[in-house]
Amino acid sequence: MTTVGRQDINELLEKIRNTREKEVYRLVEKTRDFRWGIGVRRAAEAPSFFLELIVKLSTNDGAIDIASLERTIVLLRLLHERGYALSFQDGSPAIACEKGLTEQSLMKEYREIQGLLRTHLR
């Protein structure tokens, strides 16, 4: 897993200032069960930060692991309670979870999600 710190936030801010893209993203971790990262979007007043987690509901070969699915449901419920928007990922057996954050709250949320993932999906 990649560690995220102040320098990473500064790099995202620099990238969004120097590109025409609407958002820039930094992958934090990718496993067979999930991937997650942080990003920033161009906004009229100030850049808008977000944390995104994509959780797979089955393996690449389509197999379903009931125990893993049960842990995933618990995690999804916790993310929903934390204010994450949940939606099906287009064309994939996965759920996208995203939460908009301020620059000040990004690192705290990052650490919280690290703990949730360690508890529920590893």
C-alpha cells in the first residue's frame, strides 16, 4: 500500500492547476478485492477533494465468496453511514464509493479508511 501525505496532496493540487483535465487521481492501493485512491477536481472557487473506493463483489472469473461478500456488506454499510455515495460501477461487478472532502479533512478520512479496510477486507 502507498502511503499518502502532505506532499501527495500538494502534487495533486499542482497537477490540477497545470492540466486541462477536470480531475486528477492518485491510486493508494489495489488488491483483488478493491482499489482506492484520492483525487482532486477542478471547481470554480477552489479545488474539491475526494476519496474513492471501488469494491469488487466477485472475483475476475465470476466466482462468489460468501464470507468475503458478508465482510463487504458490513464495509459498505459503514461507508454509507460515513456519508459515502454508493453506486454500481458500470460494466463491472463492483460498487463505487465516493466522498467529497475538504483539503483539511482528507488525511483524517484517509487514515479512517485504512483502518476500515484493514478490519473488513484483508
